[in-house]
Amino acid sequence: MNSAPPTPVQLPLMLPHRPAQGRDDFLVAPCNEEAVAWIDRWPDWPAPALALFGPAGSGKTHLLHVWAESAGAPVWDARTLTVGDLDARLGGARAVALDEAERADEPDALFHLYNMLREREGSLLLAARAAPARWTFGRADMRSRLAAAPAVELGAPDDALLGAVLVKLFADRQLPVGSDVVSYILGRMTRTFAAAGAVVERLDRLALAERRRITLPLARRALEELESEAGDADAARPDEDH
């Protein structure tokens, strides 16, 4: 008796995914409501700059885009800033949203950008992992000026917000999931926005590759794979005590 042929596995075609970044798509909760209030307060800021800081996936980049839309500002990655092309790149703009601010390859370019916007009575919105007062790179006068600007932390999410974020991330990718799957993931994932994004991306890949709906067994596999990979990465790191 011939056995049934194996079910073909479809190689996932990973097209670029662009999450919804509009104001109505941002979920307001106690951990971020102060930052949202500052964004809504613009242009009535007490300084030329405002810094948003917090862990990866906490919503900083989303808020940059929300503000940029209302301010008519470009959104730049600080790693692309250079002193040489800053004048041409800025043009006549009077507002800029800058992501990954503490990772600027040319800190002087960040300092010049701040000064140029201050001279134009414009605005600079920064997003970073740490508040400017804790930065150790670049000129001391740059750090002191940015440290004097308001800095607002986006804190760790609670269960209600993490659950809502999971629902939003699945919706962004047009992935139908049941509340049982969301509850299962929420009870077992690392408690960060970055982890929520990672598990949704992994489930998207698995569901596409196997042409399956997202179910509890698939969610279990995704979480186990991510946990195993995290363990392998930890094991591969050199022991800093030796």
C-alpha cells in the first residue's frame, strides 16, 4: 500500500513588512501616556528638542512617525547623518525626527543638526535607548544641551497593553488569530514589545511556509524556536569574567 505523498512545504517569500504607524494605530497606556502628551503638546515645547527613550519595541519609532506627520518632518536614522551633506539634506526643513540617536556615526552631525534647528526656531525629536543625560559619546557641549531638553521614558508594558500590541501586530500582517492564541503567547513570552514583534514575525513565517492557520500548536513551536535560539545566542557569547 502506497503511503500518501508528503505535504509540500512552501518556502516563505519574505516581502518587506511595513507596520501601521498612524496616530490612531498607537496604543496609549500608562507606560507611554506621558510621551504621547508631549507629542500632542507640540509645538509648545520649552526647548528646541525632545527626547523619547526606552527599550527596543517600546513605541519610540511609532511616535516619531506620528509626530513627523503632524510636524511635516522627515524621519531620519541617526546612523546616516554626516556633517558633509547635512545642509543639503536638511534644506529648508524646520523639524526633524531622528531615530537611533545614540548610535550616530558622526556625533558632530547630530550636534550641528540640533544647532541648525535651534537657529531656525524649529524642533528636533530624538528617539534612543537611554536618555541624553546618560550619553557618553560626542562633545560635552552637545551632551549638555541635549540633556537640558525634556526627556520622556516609555516604560515597560503591562499585560493589557502587550495583549493589545499582539492583536495589532497580527492585524498589521493581516493574520487571523483567535483570542486563545493571543492569551497563550501572552502567558509565555518575554515581557517586551520586541519579543511580541519577534513571535508574530516567526508565526507569520511558519504559517506561510506550511500553509497553515495560526493555532496553539504553531504558537507553541514559535515560542520554543525563539527560546532555543536565544539560548544558543547566550551560549555563543564569550564569558566576560574570563
